[in-house]
Amino acid sequence: MRLPEIERGDGFANRLLISFISMVSGMRLPDAARVAFYHKDFFGVPMGAWTQATMRGPSPWSVAERELMACMVAKWNACAFCVGAHGAVAAKEMQRPAVDEAISDFRTAPISGELKSALAFLEVMTQRPRELKAGHAMAALSAGVSRQGLIDAIAVGTLFNIVTRYANALDFAMPTPEAFERAANMLLKRGYAP
């Protein structure tokens, strides 16, 4: 059952803006964007700024690689909404089959060795955080991940370990594949800042 809070904003202006964006885009504004409009000062603006910096700021990782990291964290946290959303964005700049293969088994997917090493680190960080040791970081660094690359991957993992949990807790509605595609185009064009 969906929480009623996700369907109401903190004011008439937010509800009007959400309705307008939905009408102009031709699709229901995804719940992730709706959450960003609610209680903007407390949640939307700070979370949007952090997400924008992590996912679109300067990094040794491409936008597609960071979106794939987010998608994989979502997979490990059983968040179908975020797998669909971030997989769609990654597929806009990577080949869709490579994204699908990574979702299935990143170790055998046609992605770089550095990205596989970063994902191996994020897998432990996400699924077995108490087991995470310096050796996991050393393994990623030895495989060619730069120090900044590892820091940026950790930022993506941290962010999406939070996002996937609130997406699951609020039971985000699952858009159609076509809606995910349209939303992916918007995310590539405008980013994450509310």
C-alpha cells in the first residue's frame, strides 16, 4: 500500500507545479521527483544538491558509469524502481545490452575492469558492510581504480543506499518502460537538482 504522504505536497503551489510538469511531459511525474518537491528546504534542495554533485559533478567516472553504479546498488537493495530508472539513464550513454548484462552479472558484463572492481567494492559495501575492509579498497585501487574514482564510487553507493531505502519504504509507483525512457532523457538533460 502506498503511503498517502507521497501523493500530497506541502502546499498548493507544489501540487500545481507537479500537475503542470506531468501535463507538459505527458506522463505522471515519477515519485522520486515528487518526493524532491515535498518539504523542499528540509529534504528536496539538500538531497537534490547532493545527488547532482555526485551524479553529474566532475568525476573520473562517466555519467553512464555512475548511473550503472546506482542501478547496481538498487539491484542489491531490491529496489525495482531505481533499477529501472537508473538502468534507463545508463542505457542512454552505454549500450543497453551491456547494462542488462551488468544487471545480470557485472563480473562477466562487457564493461571496463575498473568499473567491475568499483562494483565489486560497492557490492560488499551494500550487501555486507560489516565485512568491508581496507583490503577491498586496495583491491579496487590495484585493479586500476583511482583514489578519486573510489571516493566517487563510494559517494554513489552511499547516496543510493539511502535513496533505494526510501523508494522502497514509500513504495514508489513503477512507471512503464516508456515512461522510464522519457524520464531518463529528462535526467540526462537537466540532472537531479530540484
